[in-house]
Amino acid sequence: MSARGAPSRWAVALLTVVAAGSASAQAVVYRCPGPPVLYTDAMTPKEAADKGCRSIEGTPITVFSPVKPKAPVVSASGTQGELRVDPKDQRVRDDDRRRVLEQELREAESRLAKLQQEYNNGQPERRGDERNYQKYLDRTAELKASVARQESDVQAIKRELGKLPP
């Protein structure tokens, strides 16, 4: 089994070959390299050798049962398909999402305004601990990056709000 718990492709292919091979009374099963790996009992030993296939005779074989498909979901109206949310419930969810996004937008715009005020069009006020001019330049660059990030955040929130139904 793979890490996710589903049978891997080669195991399913092997299961098919083993099932077919058991009907043909002790046929040798070969594993042939290359994408995709091929398991077959429909070749002679010479053909297998020419193609670089190896016999898996005597190798323990694990058989996986196939994954059963899920039954289709039937909605309240009797139609098959995916489970649908009641339109009233969806409207409530959309309204809640809109409220949350609008609150986030107000907060992001407030942070942006504060950063822009502090950035002062690239000429922020010098602080007392910035006697070294390079410290001032570093802080100015950080402020510029913060303003750009905050502008990007505001635009992203506006795009999300635009995706919501009116």
C-alpha cells in the first residue's frame, strides 16, 4: 500500500496479472522495467530476457482489494449529483464572509494609512537612534517594502470581495 492507504498502480496491475495468470495454470509472470512498469505472463522467456524483464516467480505476492466507488449522492429534489447547500444557508455564509472580509479590509487600509504616513513619500522622520545614515536607509527600505506588502494585501481583499455574489 502507498503512504495514503490506496493501492498503488503496480499492485492493481499485479492483481490483474495474477488473476489472469491463475487461469492459465502456472504461467511465469514477468516484471518489465520502464514507465509504466509492466507485469505480464504473455511472453516467452527469450522475449522477457530481450526486454530486460525479470521473473517474479517465488516472490511473495500481496493482493489488494480494489477501492469501491462511492454511491452517488441524491439531493432532496431527487436528482443525482453532489450535495448542494440550501440557497438560504449559502446566502448566510456569503454574508458572513463579506462581513469578515470588510472588517479585514478596514484594518488593512488603516495599517496602510499608518505606514504611508510614517514612510512620508520616502522621507521618513529620522529617529535619535539613527545617527548612522545606513540605519535610516535600512528603515526607509523596510517601510517601503511594508507599504508595498500592505497595498498588495488590500488589493487581494478587494478581489475576494469582488468574487462574492451581490
